[in-house]
Amino acid sequence: MSSFDDVFKAISHRTRREILTFISNKKDKISSSEINMRFPVSWPTMCNHLKVLTNAKLLKKRKVRREVFYSLNTQRLIGVVKTWINSFE
């Protein structure tokens, strides 16, 4: 699957779009546990959502001891979506 497809697959799920929006509203990195507390999904489900978003390179992650922190890769998201939109011009 191309990286282009990875991004659109990642953002095709409503919860993953909401996760991206939630993280984008934060000024700093946010922990996986804080993200999970915000959404009514199980921990394994949240881990899968975060994995899909990370594999699509929409999230950057950094591990500090036992906790993982995420931040939005805005350039990646905007770049892929703009490329797709510009193909219609």
C-alpha cells in the first residue's frame, strides 16, 4: 500500500479523525493514557488506532520510560491531502 493510501485509510475512521483533532488542539505532546481517557474505547482498540496513525506517519511518538507521547505530524497530513486536492485542478 502506498503512503498516500496509508494516510487516507488512517483518516477514514471517525475515531482516528477525532484523535487527530484532539491532539491538534494540544500545544505539546500528549500521553497515550491521556488520549485513551478522552475516548470511550478499550485500551487495545486505542493502541490499534494509534498504531495506524503512527504507521501512516500522521503522528510522531516518543517513549519516555513506560509512557508514550504523541504529537501531530501536521506537515504530513496537509501535504498528502493537498497533493490529492491539487490533482483535481
